[in-house]
Amino acid sequence: MNPLRIGGIAWAALVLLQFAWYLWLAPPANGYPAFALLLTLPPLLLPLLALRTGVRRALLWVGIIALFYFCHGIVAAWVIPAARTPALLEVLCCVALIGALGWDARGYKRSRAR
């Protein structure tokens, strides 16, 4: 399977997970899930603007942003027991996304060297 496709799927899963997390799986304790989505979704949707320059570049930006979501997932899994499942899913999506980017970069570098 193409690593860019895996990265795109992981990106989409990360976006959908934000909805599931804050609206259904572990809503915020303050009772404002819309506010939580307002904080978490825009950074993930911002790389959509880079799609016109290419999927690889957009996924690179998402990969950089995903590092923050990886940290968020680790901290949330550690601190909030009720959010452990969505937090670990977030970590898994980030690892899949960053791994796909690394896989693509290695293949891209090899094909350019030939």
C-alpha cells in the first residue's frame, strides 16, 4: 500500500477522532465540547490549504502538527483515566501518520538516487 495513502487515512482518522472524543467518548468536564473542537480541529484542517501544492507537502505539515497531538494523547492517557482509550487512539494515529511519512521519505530518496 502507498505510504501517502496510509498517511492520508491516519490524518482523516485523527480528524474524526477529535469529533468522537469530544462529542461522544470523553466529553470535556466543563460541558463545552464545541469549544474543545474549536481548539483541536483548526490545526488539523490547516494543511488542507497545502493540498494544492501536493499531497506530500500537506502530509508533511500534518506530520509536524501531529507531534503536538502525540504529546496531547500521551498526557491525556496519563492524567485523565476516562479519556485513556481516545488518547491512545490519538497516539496510534499519530504514530501511523509519522511512520507513513518516514516510509515515504525513504522510498522517495531511493527513487531519486537512481
